[in-house]
Amino acid sequence: MTGQEVERRTPVQELVRTVRGEVFMEQVAAALPEGMRPQNFVRVLVTALMEQPELAEEASHESIIKSSIKAATDGLVPDGREAALVMFRPKGARKKAAQYLPMVGGYRKIAAEHGWPGRCTSTTTSRTSSARSRGCTTGRPTPTVESSPMRTPWAASSTGQAACSR
């Protein structure tokens, strides 16, 4: 071995280096809405990549960069509350790709920025119960949850078998 050993970088380290680079920073600055700093966006993106190393290892780096720019264009950070970067495998492709998905917190943030009324309400329903969540338009949701059992035509009888109730 010679005195000059080549340092091998992991896929996460390579992607972090690209994301912190000047070219990416300029692209993010051009995509972000006014008032958002590109340094903050990049810091959150780096944290997301370190929390999900499989994203950098298995998904194409090009798709991660494109998805990040799309999130920046919408003014959402991929922190798992406002938006998320998730992996999928396109049909016929060998390598997985990353995709940006806005989350409920991101939709609430966008609604608040566009002056929607003071209440954002979301409803979640399962087979056995229903929950209603209310948040405010301050950009940071402070939800209150109301939960109630649903009345279904089928209820368990005392013997544990399903019986019809009306």
C-alpha cells in the first residue's frame, strides 16, 4: 500500500456531500418561496437522509434530488410532518426511486399560508370508531381529537358472535 489511501464514502455520505454543495443550494434557493432559508431546508434534508440511510443506499440519487426540489417548490421540508421522501420501485426499473409526498402538516401549512378559515378539520374512520381532528391555521397544528365508537349494523352478541343491531 502506498501512503495515499483512498477514503471510501458511503452512499449517504456522498448524497449529503451533494446536498450541501453549492449547486444544490442554488437550486433550492431558486425553488423555495420567499421567507424560507435554503440552509434550513438543507439541514432538515440531511437529517432525513441520516435517519433513513436505506433511502440513499437503495434509491437513485437523481430521484432524491428531484423529489427534494419538488418539496422546496411547495415550501415544505421533508421532516416527516410537513413532507416525506419515500421509496418505490417504478415498473420495469431495476433501481428504486424516491418520491416526495406532502403530509397532513404540510397541507395545513399551505392552507394557513393561503388564508383559509381558522379551522382545518380532518376525519379518520375505521370499521369500529371514528375520530375528528381540528387544528389551527398558525402553521403549527395543535389538534384536538374527538373520538366516538361507530354504530354498525353488526355488533358482537354476548356469545361473541356477530348479531345484527338496528
